[in-house]
Amino acid sequence: MSPRSTAYHTASAKLLREHGLRVTWPRVSVLDALAGHSHLDATGVAHLVRGNNMRIATQTVYDALSALTEAGLVRRTEAPGAAVRYERRVGDNHHHLICRKCQRVHDVDCIIGSAPCLTLADDHGFDIDEAAVTFWGICPDCKKPAAQGSTANPSGKEEK
């Protein structure tokens, strides 16, 4: 059986059906890629899918990510100065910590209590259900002097 034909009988395929989405091998492959690797950009997702001997166009990855994000199966994070990233951790209103040098991303749980974790002085009548906070800094690897040799992750892929 080819990887494409087995894609229709996986947990990811079941999840797609539960959310009313058509099961396609690109959607299953994108979900599977994000299951083991958070905070990837579309190029990183495409690279992982292609690493499984699957041919996929980058535009197909973008299309799958768009459908998965719209269905609430994937979270899209867009922080100023950083690439758009995608992850499977959804619905818990967590935040992110990004290294300014290597772009490594860490998840940060809710700061105070439960969603939306923060309250505004004036909500202007909105029913607030989420707060997105991005913390920026320099990670420990990037703070090391150059003479010691940096082990920073230049690809910007997430560390858990």
C-alpha cells in the first residue's frame, strides 16, 4: 500500500472527518508533519512531507494549512518580525517566546488563569475570548560567547 492510500485510514483522517473536511493525502500529511514538529513555517512543513517520499507543491501545503486553520485544527501564529508559523496545539490560548537571533520558538502557558489570560482596562464592548502575547528575547544558546561555539538552532525550528 502506498503512503497516499494509507493516509485515508489514520487518526489524522478521522480528525478531518470529525471536522467536516474532505480527507486528502496533502491534508493528512500536513497534519502528521505538524503533530511531531510545532512552530513550522509552510516551507518547513513541505520539507517534512517531502522527507516521507511524498511529492507536494508548496502551494498545496499553503492550501492545506489554510483549510486546517479555518477548521480550527491548526493554529497560525504571525508575530511581527518572524515568519508565519503553524502548530497543532489549539484551543488553549497559550503564548510564545521567540529568540531574536535564531528564531527558536517556545510555548508559554497562560500567564494568569484561563483564557483569555489577560483583561483590558477597556474592552470597548467586545466579548474577548483570546489574548495573543509574544515574548521576545535571546535564548541561552545565542547568549553564549562566540568563542564557546553556538549550538543555536539556525533553522528556527521549535524546541519543546
